[in-house]
Amino acid sequence: MIEPHRTLWSKVKAFELDEPTSSLVFSQRLARENGWTTAYSLRVIFEYKKFLFLLCIAEHPLTPSDQVDQAWHLHLLYTESYWIDLCENTLGRAIHHGPTRGGKAESEKYESLYEKTLKLYAAIFEESAPADIWPNAEIRFGQVNFQRVNLDKNWVLKKPRFFKK
């Protein structure tokens, strides 16, 4: 990693999403909304920071894992933290989130960008991205049938493994 990148990475790593005075801090909310443990949520946040850093140094667009994207979506709701504290004061630039427009061409584009993201990750951090947060593209884009569910009103049961979908 070259020196300007090291300096930026230090700033991004030090960026704090959890506000200590909140009753429900960012990492806990991320865990609750996704059915994760707090420990896993903290790992996802660290990977989100790595993704933000990569976005700043990449020469091409990048695509996050679904887990990292969930952290990004939630962070966008914390508008002051995202736009002022992160983008303006930490990164020194705006990072916009661009969702897919749908269709086969978009699917192929995002799969390709995801593969490039994983390659850049490995090159910069000198290790492969953790597979439980950054699965391969087939899993990342093959399991996208999500729906928000109120767990106070609904039961959610996992399908047995013998159902393939």
C-alpha cells in the first residue's frame, strides 16, 4: 500500500459508527435488523470500512457484498454521520450509492464488478476477503430473494437444505 493510501486507510479505520451516548448504537441496530450477532455485525462494519477505502482508491466502480451493502444502506440513514463525518471530513469526497436498474445486462455488469472488487481487495489487503462476509459471485447474486419481515408479527422458518432455491 502506498503512503497516501496508508494515511487514508488509517482515517477510515478510525472512523466510528457507534455513538457511545446512544441507547441503540449502529452496530447493534445493524445486528438486530439482519438477525446477526453483534460480533458478526462488528466484522461487517470493518469490511464496510475496507470497501469504502477501496472505493476511494479504485480506478473502476466496485460492488459490495450483500452484508457490506446492508451496512452501507443503514449508514445512509444516519445522514449527518454519512455525508458530513464520513464523506466530507474523513474521505474528503462524496460516495454515492447506485442501485441496479435490473435486467440481464445489469446483472452481468454487477457480477463482473464484484469479481473486480474481490481481486482489488486481495491485492490491497494482501489476503482474500472473508468468505462469510464476501461470498463468491454465484452465492452473492444467486440468493437475492429478500423481503423485510416484522418478526413481532411473523414467524420465519429456514427451509430444509434439501429444497434448492
